[in-house]
Amino acid sequence: LPPPLPGAAPLRPDPLSLPTAPAPAARPFSSAGGEPEAGGPGRATAMLRHLLLKLRATGPVTVAEYMREALTNPGQGYYTRRGGVGESGDFVTSPEISQVFGELIGIWYISEWIAMGKPKVFQLVELGPGRGTLTDDILRVFSQLASLLSKCDVSIHLVEVSPKLSEIQALMLTGGKVQSNPEDQSAYMKGISKTGIPIFWYRDIQDVPPGYSFYLAHEFFDALPIHKFQRTEKGWREVLVDIDPEVPDQLRFVLSPSSTPATENFIQPEETRDHVEVSPEAGVIIQRLACRIEKDGGAALVADYGHDGTKTDTFRGFRNHKLHHVLRAPGTADLTADVDFSYLRKMTQGRTATLGPIKQREFLKNMGIDLRLQVLLQNSCDTATQEQLRHSYDMLMNPKKMGDCFSFFALLPHHRLVHSDKKQKPDSKSPLPPVAGFGELLLK
């Protein structure tokens, strides 16, 4: 997903611009820039009709509930029906821009696998794999390093809720040769990659078999539903979505009249911001990853745009590569919010060590992207390919483009960073190898 566009409407709401639910006609709070647009024909209207019926029956809903419906409703949700990744979709991701991105991430996993003593089993688990481009690039690296992985049982496990996207992934990774609903499996689909590695599809991370695993979440956490909170003179209030009484087929934001269960549970007592977004679902998933890594070993790499507990209102929509008003034509646009890495760190509850967040350009530089670019430029004969390579490098690394918007964050077992045996003299053990990407690598 792209970062907010320069010059987009400021996202910090004025508390006075939010009516209290269910107040009579009051000025709605518009979030996330972009021109309001009418809910066009077809699916948008169906999704909007569904939400209007729901709101008339139940009253205002949380932003999290609105996001969940708009993105993953089985009949009309954005991801379940379309999921517009790529040039023709609503957003472009780093793997779609350059093969180098996925290759370097593949190398990160191999590097950690070696640092952890080359375990005999290597499960790569990707959450929300998009079109499968990133996994495809990682598999190419695994194939090139086949001799290194020869004694290791490698398998790929994709956690994907969208039937449409899982079809696209299967086509890209296996050439479409997959088996649906395999027996004795918690997976809903399985196949063999073009390079001969087994691939399994699941709807939930809990269905992925336990065992030594490496986890990957690239632009996954930003699409998880968020609750939004506003500090008022009467204390914290939750931002809710309601019908606009002045325009009956449109939605608006309102404030909860009193505190809600979410305001009681999700606001940290030490919070200093006046507007806060929290994704409890992200917290639950990070806890699951941390528990699995603590129990079975492995590591997790999270790449997303986000902040370290400093930003306020980042909820926005994207349609056709442009900012889109988050409450217009639900189901036709991607909805997203910046990931709060400080919250993810807190939710590991100390079960794992954490590294980052560090900027994408720093991570890729540490991973040797400059050297890789030079090799590719030397190996390509035509100027068009060279131009494309330089352009994609600029997209990934330029601070004004993706270089500073995206960050990398990792979960690792504590012993990966600290020697567990403290009784021995510190110098009696060989030093731990640095974690690739998070420190400067000296190329010998």
C-alpha cells in the first residue's frame, strides 16, 4: 500500500468536529483526505446498503467493525472480492516493483537459519501473501541455494482469507496445480511449487502446524481493523461510524456518548496523544507469533509503514492509486492505517526479543541492495532493463518514496541476541553473528 500522498488533508481531527452519537445533525468528521465520492453502482451500493441496514438496526459501530465489513465481508468485502494489488489495482507493493526486494528478504531468512545452527526443518509462513510475488522471489533464492538447504525439510505455509487471491497465488507459485481440501490437513489447499517445495494454504495462523518456523508479514498489519479514540474534556471517547442524518445514504464519524469497553481496555494509562488508533487483532497475532517463536524457535520479519507510538490519525483509503474517502463506497477501496510498532513490541510481552523498526532504505542497504543492483546492471545488456532497475531501486530506497515510509521490525528468540549461559566467561563462547539487515554488514 502506498504511503499518504504529499499534500493530503491533515489527519488530526478536532474533537469539536465530531458529534456525539446519536446526536441530531452535526458536522461530520471527515478522515483520510481524498475527494468524497458517491457510492457508485454495483457492489459498492450493495455493501453500503448492507451497512445502512446494520446501522439502522444496531446504531453506530466501531471503526474496527466498519473496516472488517468493508474489507473481509464474505459477500462484498474488498479483499474477498477483489484485493487490488499491482498496476491495475488500487495499490502497488515493494515486491511488485522489484525482484531484488524479495530476493533480499529470502537471503535474510537463510542468514537467520544459518545463524541458528541450520535446523533440519524450515517452515516459511507468510501472512497475507498478496499475489504471491514475494514468496515467488524467496523461492527463487531457495532454489539458487538448494545445495545449502539440501538436508533441510523446507515447506511454505500461506495464511490467506481471500479465495480470489489464493487462486492468483496458486497460479503464480505452482502453475495452478493444487489440490483443494486435502484430507487430514488443517489447510484448505495444497500444491507443489515450480521448484518442488510443498505449499499449504490456511485461513488462520492457528491452523499452521507448530514447529520451527520463520514468519513473514509484509503489508499485513496495516489492513487489520483499528479502533479509534479521541481524548475529550470528559475523558477518552471512541470514534464510531453512523448514518449521516442530513444525507441518509451516507456515513459519518461520531463520538461515543460515554466510554466503551474498548476505551477501558486498549488505551495505555501513560498515553500522551489526543487521538489514538489501536488494532487489538494485530496485538493478538503478534502474541501468537511471539508464543510460537518462544516455544518452537524461528523468527518473524514484519515490513510495513508505521510509527513508533507517535502518530495520531492515519486511517485512510486507496482506490486506483489515489486517496479515497474512507466512508465513501465501502467495499470498493482499500482501507489502511499505519502500524504502531511500539504497540506490537508491548504485545510480545517480553516472550521474544525485538529489533527495529528501522527504515526500509537502511534495512535494504544493510542487506546489500547496492551490490545486488550493480550485479544486475552488469548482467543486463539492454538500456531499457537497466533503466527499469534504476527506477525500481529509486522507488524502494528514495526517502521521499518508499525508503522512509516503510519500516522493518523483527521478533527473535532471546538467545539469538544474548548468550543464555552467563556462568561461563563471556569470551569463552564464539560471538553471536549479527542479525542481517538490522546492522551494517561488512562484506568480506
